[in-house]
Amino acid sequence: MFTFDQLAGFIAVAEELHFGRAAERLNMTQPPLSRQIQRLEKIVGTELLERDNRKVELTHAGKAFLEEARRLMALAERAPVAARRIASGRSGLLRIGFTAASGFSILGPLLEEIAGILPDVDVDLQELVTGEQINGLLTGQLDLGLARPPFDTEAFDSHLLYRESILLAVPSGHRLAGLKRSITHADLIDERIIMHSASDARYFYDLVVRLMPIRHENVVHTVSQILTMVSLVAAKRGVAFVPHSAKVLGIQGVEFLDLAGGEGEPVELHAIWRRKVENPALRRLLKELSFGLE
């Protein structure tokens, strides 16, 4: 295989079309430069230059090889720069998992911050439930998650990004909206409930059943996504417990009501990552965002 010194020598001769000037440009004498070109031609398997006592010219093969030689030299020059940029976290790839509901609240602003801090880092987004994000982080398929608690604090470090309340979504004009007060459990006894899946939306399911006793016979639909839930409310299929950020969906035909005892902000969203940070881009981001890294 040829060396970069041989490529540099060939490029100099091809551009100068003169061995003496090319040698001077490379700060070497002409005989070793001539030997470099001869060895290169032997490796390539064809003549790259036509030379006699009066002139030097590129062969057809030499012209083609010159373009590739320049490309290889450019890559060789860029490679150390690229490696240093990746090592410093200024370029590379950041893989982020996010829950669908986080897209209503924090995802957009966070991506804007990331773009400002790491403008040359590619961001790969994957919509995943919290359990899938945790698996992705543990297997190295994700660098950062936007997830719901609980998670293993021994394995993961985290930063609380967002807290919000739970509201009751009802069809526009629903009788509960006419009460003009916070909704109680007694108000829901005869209501059809669109409920969170106990398996695929466990976080919201647990929050809701702690807040309001849910009668199983009232549940008419079980879903895992907030968007689906609000769409079913708009279709007058029932009422649903949703995070405050669901308001930004702007789905027509839905009103959002406060819940009695739901004045706090129990819905949490955390940025989570493995305690041993291996991706330099993630390390740089966490430092810039003051997420706890020194």
C-alpha cells in the first residue's frame, strides 16, 4: 500500500510538472522524490507520469489518480480535526429518547438549547416509553432519556426538567364543565372513563388511581398515548385524566377542568443518563446545561 508521503510527492510533481520545483516545494532533493514516484507507480501498477529530459506530463491514469490522491490527502488532514472535535464534544452524534407526552412540553425548547450549545452535533430522536428508554440507555443505544420516574438511581443520574398538574379532559359543552368548580370523585361516578393502560402507560395509571378512585365498570377505553386519549374525548367517547401540557395539542371540541385535590404538580419529567458518561457530546451538553457534571 502506498504512503501519504508518496501521495504528497506525486501531487507536488503533478501540480508543478517539474521534479526540481516539486522537490524544492517539499524541502527535499530530487533523487528521493523520483524514487518515491517510481515506488508509487509500481504499487499502483501503471505509469502516472510521462517524463523526459524536457518535460513532465500526467498520463490519463495519472490524471484520474491525482483527483483521488487529493481527496485522500484532504481526508487525512481532516481526520485529526474531526477526532479532536468529537473528543471535545463539539461534533458527533447524540441519541435521545423521549416520551410522546414530553413532546407537548419540554422537547421543543430543549432541542433549541441543544442546537445552540452543540450546533455541529447530529441529534437522533426516538419516541419510546420510559421502560424502553431505560433499556436503550443500559445497552448503549441511547445517550439521554426524557423519561418518567421511577428509575434506578444507582444506575442513572438525572435532572428534573418539568412538573405539571393533572386535568380532566371533557368534551366541549359537557355537563361537568358547567359546574364551574374543581371536579370530585363523586362527579365521576356515572361518567365513561378513557383510562391509561396499566402496562404501557403505568406512570400515568398509577398517578390517576392515587388521585381518584376509578371504577372498573366505568372504563370504556384503555390507551397508552395522551394524543389518542384527547382525540377520543373530542369524539365524545368519554372523559380522561391528562397532563396540563395536553392543552397545547389544540384539539377542537375538548375542555380541560381542574381536579379536586389535584392542585399540586405530580407529573414529572426527568432527563436521565447513565452515571458513567462515555459520549463527549453528552458530557459537554450536561455541563453547559448545569445538570450536575463538574
